[in-house]
Amino acid sequence: MNIVVYCGASLGHNDGFIVAAKSLGRWIARNGHTLVYGGGKAGLMGVLADEVLLHNGKVIGIIPTFLVDRELSHPNLTRLEIVNSMSERKNKMIELGDCYIALPGGPGTLEEISEAISWARIGQHQNPCILFNIDGYYDKLREFYDGMVKNGFMAEADKKAMLFTDSFTEIEEFIANFTPPQVRTYK
């Protein structure tokens, strides 16, 4: 299974984020999955890719030219695809993915997992979306989604098609039992 992971190109201020990135990398490799990610060597992205590679896993990086030019691409990946833009990168990652997981990160991470969640609602993919909620990092986002449901902008069934957790057992169960949300229609 291709596991797309969105995460920060920074390490953040909580050592738990680094521990989580390493744990996720080991989980991906030990389960025979392939990591698909943004192709960088900096921050949590680099920690994650290094851990998958350390445990003999496969890593596919998708990186736009302008980031390669800044020498941010990881030099040791199984495969590195260079694309022209961030939009092309995001589309390629969604296309390659069988599951989408967000580790802690900044606005880019939030945008990428939000796009994957949104695209599932309109039938552009049939895959699970998971927010790896280390130390409650995504608690406020979960509350925000609760507000979307409460205010009629999202169905409860759509919210249940995403998972907020820090448990690999829950992640495995969610993936194994995942039912894609019904494609949204409008009246």
C-alpha cells in the first residue's frame, strides 16, 4: 500500500513530533508499505523518510523543481519525481496514494490533508484520511470539523470518514474497515 504522508519541513518544538515521525516510518516499512511524501530532507519530512529507509522500506518523493533548486531534495530515496509546481506535486501524491496521513506540520501540511479530505467528499479518491494527532496537535482542527457538522457544512458520515488518532492499532483498523464517503450531491 502506498501511504502518503504530509508533514512539516521543520521539526517543530515538541520532541514528540520527531518520535512520532520515526514511529510512523518504522510502521510503514515493517508493514511492507511504501512512503509517498514531498521528497524533502528537512524537518519531519527528512526524519520520516530516513526512518523508512533505515528499516529497508521504499520511499517515493515528489518534489517541485524550485525546491530541488534550493537543495532540499532527499538524496537517497527509492524514487524521486521532479514536477513543475506544488499543484502538480499534490495531484501526483493523491494519485499515487492508497491512504493519506498528516503528521504535525504547518499551513502546507494542513492544506494538503484538507485537500485530500475534500476530494474524498466529491469522489476524486476512495481512500482513508488520517490525522496523526500527537499530543493533541490536531484537537482544534477536530473541533473545527465538529463545527462544520453542527452548522450544516459537512455531514456526520463525512466526518466519520476521517480519523484523528495517535494509535497504530486504530490506524490499522480504520484502514482495514474503511468505507469511502458517499459522493456529495447538491440540491
